[in-house]
Amino acid sequence: MTLSRWLSWVLALAIVSTQPLAPASQPQKQSSPPRLVARWDSQNSGVSDNLRTVFFLDSKNGWAAGDSSTLLKTTDGGATWKRLMDRKEGVRFIDVVFSDTQHGWLNSGDSLLYSSDGGDSWQPAAALGHAKGFGPGCVVGATRYQLHIPTMGMGVFHSDDGGRAWAPLPGKLNLNNYSAISFSDAQHGWLLAQPNHVATTADGGQTWSEVEQKISARTVRVRFVDAATGWAFGLDGTTMLGSGDGGKTWISESTGLKSYDPLEDLDFRDAHNGFVLSYNGQIIATADGGKHWRQIGTLAHGIHALSFPDPSHGWVVGDKGYIMHYHLVKVGAE
């Protein structure tokens, strides 16, 4: 190596050794997502009459109804409520349900009303033959399935045109005291009658099969979310009944409530998440299809109905215009 090449090599090494070392990469601190906690907040209904029924289609659009022809609507999750009917003594609405933001049903027992404009106007449904009135009903898409209050014999009717015309389901029923109904689709339906009767159909009401199962001695409710999966109230407040085979068999599910606290209302929108209201204002929920229930609220007496369009949003209504909203709120990042 020549002297000049050796000097060049030494000079290059010296320059490199004087360069600052690159700092070691620092791990990025991961920010935790905000923690969510459940909260119940009171909402101003603007009315003092008792509210008997509530239905929310989603977290924004809902309806509540009750005594003295009270019918309320919200499009902002209950932040504001609008009264849709003039007050009239003696008219009590016991059920309201909508299939979408425009099409809904309102039942007083004596009459059944249908709306195609979100509840702004209503048309009376045609009478069910010689029936004294309208019993419980349910909605699957554009179809209403309706029990009538019989003068003799009981049947299930259905309408696809807002109640202008009704057609009876042809199958014969063995009892005339069915007081709860659920259809999951055009073929599969269920009827409950006290003290221990469940009727099921898998052919659109052509035939009905009877299952013996003790049910609630007080309020009768049933809800199937598909052809196999459904729930009903057990004999007292301690028990929900769950079925995974279309109502052929039922499994008792412990609610954690007392026997003297009967169940009042329920809402299931899928096979996993369900919510139940008790007479004394307890709200319980399941996230595993009824295997386990947990309490999510202890509210006032005089609550009559609940509606949970999803696991993060729910409403209950009761006496003197009472409305409470269940929702999840952020409490900050950890």
C-alpha cells in the first residue's frame, strides 16, 4: 500500500468515527381506547299520561304510546319527542311496532291502526270477522300476523296491505285463550296460552303442533328471532325459557330475580343479545343467548315496556310520561 492510499484510508476512518450514532428506535406508546360505561338518563317526554309501549327501530328512530291516545315520536334518540295525536280520554294504546321508518302499527285492543308515513297519519285496519277486537300481533316485513279476541273459536289472521284485507291462517287451533304470538318468517310461528300450552307451526299456519310447557302465570311473552331460537317468560320472575329447536323443547334459564318480581316485557333482536324488564323495575340482559343474565338497571316502579334496538342503546317507558335511556358513554382513555 502506498503512503498516499494509507493516509486516505486513515482520514476516511476518522470521519466515520466522528459521526453521531443514530438513536435507537423508541417504542411507540399505544394509546388505550376510551373506556365505556353504561348509564341511564332521564328523557323529557313532554306528557304526563302513562306510557304503555315503546319501540325503537334503531338508535335514533323510536315511538312511545299509552293512555289518553298518547303517541310520541323521536328521530334523535329521544333528545326530543313530538306528540303525534291529540289527547283523548279513554283511548289506551298497548302496542306499537314499526317495520321501517315509515310503516308501523298501533294497537289499542278495540282498534288497530296502520301508518305508512312514520306515524304522522293513521288508518284503521279492517275488522277481523265477528271478533270483538284485536289481540296481540307481530310483524315480519310487510306482513302483520294478528290474533283476534274471539266471540267463538280463535284464529290467526295475516295482512300484507296494512290491514285493509285479512286472510285467516287455515290451521285449526285447539284453544281459544292464546295471548302471545311470534313469527320469525312466513313459515314459522308460535302461540302461547296459559297455563302450559305452546302451539308451533312450520308451514305457515297450515297445521299447528301442541307442546306442553309451563309458562308465566301473569304476563305472557314470546319472541323468536329465527326458525329455531326463541324465548318466553317462565312460571315466575326467577326463570326465562329458551328454545333452540323451534319451540319443541324449552330450557329454564335463571334470571337472578325473585319469584315475587314477575317479568313484564322482553326484547331480542338476534340470537345472542336480549333484555328483560321485571314488574319492580329491574332490567336484566344476556349476551350469550340466555345462558347467563346480568342486571343492568334498577329503576322505578310503574315501568311497563322496554325497547333495545342494539346492545348499546335501550329505552324504558312508564307512568306519568316516564322515559329512561340506556347508553354507553366514554369516560376517557387509560
